[in-house]
Amino acid sequence: MKRFIDEWKGYFGDLPPYSHYLRDVLPERWVRFHALPDTRRYAETPEEAAIVFNRGRVLANRILKEGQNCLFISYFPNFDKYPLPYSHKLLDQFRLKYWFKWKYEDDPWGEEETIGFYGNEVRWFPEVYREALKDAAQDEERFLLMNRETSRIFAPYDGGFDCFMQNAEEVAHLKCEFEEWLPPC
């Protein structure tokens, strides 16, 4: 795991692989896309679930490139007072190993939660991640994938996809390419 942690740090220094935090500290590299039309958060029909998967597949292929080596990083809040709300099936499915814990001290919600990170090397093939994308869309899993060659990140969540590109120019290009999926201004 040290190799993967060193690789992450080579791109991001001491920043944690946590999309909620990265979007605050790397705003010039970040763009968000909605998973469904009309800014709806959750799929209610099989047709809507297909739209969520298709948008995720298209964006991730554009950002990660199909077949490329990626780091798969899953993260879990570790609340002392609350049960862990997320399943651990990703740990088994992708053979994730424990990386480290990080305390989110500047948490805007005042939780100051401690987050555990788990990761492994994977290849991006959309069908392999169909269930994981579905679970992220329902807020049952939290993870991100980082292309190991480019440091671009795809981070699905319930309602959409946080995407981190290499620079502001790439962000602008991606926004133009998928303009109809952007949140309203």
C-alpha cells in the first residue's frame, strides 16, 4: 500500500483522497455533473437508473480511459457515536486494503469526522463498476477512482459525479462537452 500512498502524495501532497475536501482546496480542477435531468437526486425507475449509469460510464471513460490503471479508493466515516452507514462489499469486491485515517478538522458541518481510507489498483471497465456506481448513486458507498497516469479523478455520489481534471483548461473543455449535465447556475 505504501506504493499507492506515495503515488497519491506525488500528485496531491498531503491532501486526502476525499472528494468533499478536494473540491474545496482544488476548485480550479473540479467540476460537478448531475446524474439525472432536472437536478433530481435519486433514480426512481429502471430507466432513470440506466441514465445514471450511462452518464457515469461516459464521464468516467472520458476522465479515466477504459482499460487504464487506476487507484480505487473507498472511504468510510468513522463516527464514535453512530453505526457505520456504509456496507463493506467494496472492500471484498476490489480487495481494498487499509491505507490510513484522516481527521476532517475543517468540516463545514462541524462533525470533525475521522475518515478511514482503503484502496487498491484496478483497471477501469464500466461494467465491472455497474453495481458500485448504483450503490454510490443511492449513497450506500463512497469511493473515487484516479487515473494513475494523469491524476484525473472520477468520484460518484448520490446525485452526480465530482470530476477533477489536471487544470482549469481541461475543466472548461469538459464543461463544454457535457454542458447539459451541469448544475444550473
